[in-house]
Amino acid sequence: MTPVSFGKRIGDGTTEAVDRLARVGQAKELDAMLADVDRALEKLDEGTYGFCDRCGRMIPDERLEARPWSARCVDCSALS
């Protein structure tokens, strides 16, 4: 049997597939961040901004400075 050769194109296709997977992962992360920002805006309207959605305790200022869209404290975020 003669071996089948795919030439250089198989490598190009693999690179393109890996790049596409990376872009999909980034898009999912951005979608999740957008949902978090939308929730933070809802919390501002509700008057609950700065309070954890899970436990109800205040979210430390340091966390809100680093991630203003945080809806959970560090402890509760680690549980999800």
C-alpha cells in the first residue's frame, strides 16, 4: 500500500483549528464578564451593589476596586 501524504496543509489546518478554539474560549470569557457587568448594574438599581449575592455579606472594597462587576465575595466565588 502506498502511504497517504497530506503535505503541509494538514499543519495549517491544525493551527487554524487551535486558533479558532482559543477565540471561542475568549468569547465565552467575555460573555461571562458581560453577564457579570449586567448583574452589577442591576444591583446598583436594586440598591444591593457591594453585597454578596450568595451570603449577603459586604464585598470588601479591595475586591470591588479590582473587579467592580463582582456580585459575590471571594469566599462565595471560590465555591462556584
